[in-house]
Amino acid sequence: MVMPVFANEKITLSTGIRDPFTTVEKSGFIDLLVKEIFRRIGIDATVTVYQNSAKSLANANIGIDDGAALRIKGLGKKFPNLIRVPEKIMDNDFVAYSIIKPIVTDRMSALDEVTIAYINGWQIFQNSLSAHNFTTRTKTALQMFDLLTARKVDFILYERWQGLWRARQLGLTIQVSEPPLAKREMFMYLNNKHSGLVNKVSAALLEIKKDGTYQEIFDRTLGELQQ
């Protein structure tokens, strides 16, 4: 059941992720999904983006922001004031991109004899590939793509949708290795001052998935990148 939005009921969730999940125009997948979830429980919600992902979580934890969006499980130990919304937002896929030939495996060991690049600090790759002999770590995604187009590395490792978005911006045709090298469930968290909303938000997200609204938002944001 859709409820009216009251102007004095507002919530801000933080994140550290940009296009295509959030955009300056507030038209990214997470922008639109969060807006619709909270609209259904009578709250006007927005997503604010921090360049520093750790600051995003810290501000949500101390209540400067009301919660955090698109985060992995298990943040409660480090950020005790954050309560995870049980219904997940999505699965994030972490894949290998190439110019010529994709890898057809989900084993990190398939990368042992090729040159790779990924962004420094991405633990999902660093933890699995710490002993890899042909690795370049970059500061930015653009540096990583520059290495790939210059054929200085065979593969770059990245999150699926950010990679597809970046390739489109650069006018590149790239190959995505399937299946993904790794998957992670991603969730929303609310500051404990909003503990009474956790189950309502979870139910609204589940309702959106069941009635087709989730798929519609996905198709015109992330799904559009596959065309």
C-alpha cells in the first residue's frame, strides 16, 4: 500500500559509490530505489555521496546521516550504531574485463599467468591475489582502464556495473568474464535512532521486488548498460 509523503519526514542515507549507482542528477539505481522504498512508508529519502567511503559510514554511525546504502554484511562490529535492513538491495558482481578474450571461470587462480590491474584498497581482490606476480594497483578506475587500452595489462578487475558505465563513457568495447570472480550481497543500514523503521523498510523493498518496480528501476539504470 502506497502512503503519502509528509514534508517533515526526511531521511538521508550516505554512500561512497558514484555512477551508475548514484548520479549528480539523482537518477542512479540507488538514488531511485531508495527514494521509492521510503516513499512507500511515507518518508522523503535522499542519498548523499562521499568521496571518502569510510567517512560515509562514520557519519551514518554517529547519526549525522540517517543510514548507509549499498554496504556488505557484518558492519555492526565496527559501526555498532548501524542496524542492517534484512532484505538485501542486490548482489554485486566482481568481474574481470578484457579487450580481446574473456576468462570463462570464477576461479581467481585463472589469473595466475596473466597481467592484471585493480584499484588499490579493493580488499576483495587484494585478499585473494596477494601473491599474484603480475599485478598493478592503481589509484583510480580511469588509470586502470588506460592500462587496459594501452595493452599494458591483460585484464582489469572491477565491479560489474561501474565497469560497464566507465567503458561506455570512454567509448570502449570490452569483454566481461563470466561467471563473476566473486559476489557480495549488498544491504542498507539505518542508524539505531531509526530502529523502528528497519522492518518497514525491509518489507517495502520486498514489495518493490514482487510488484515489478525493482525490475523497472533496474532496467532503466543498470540494465541499460548491457545494451
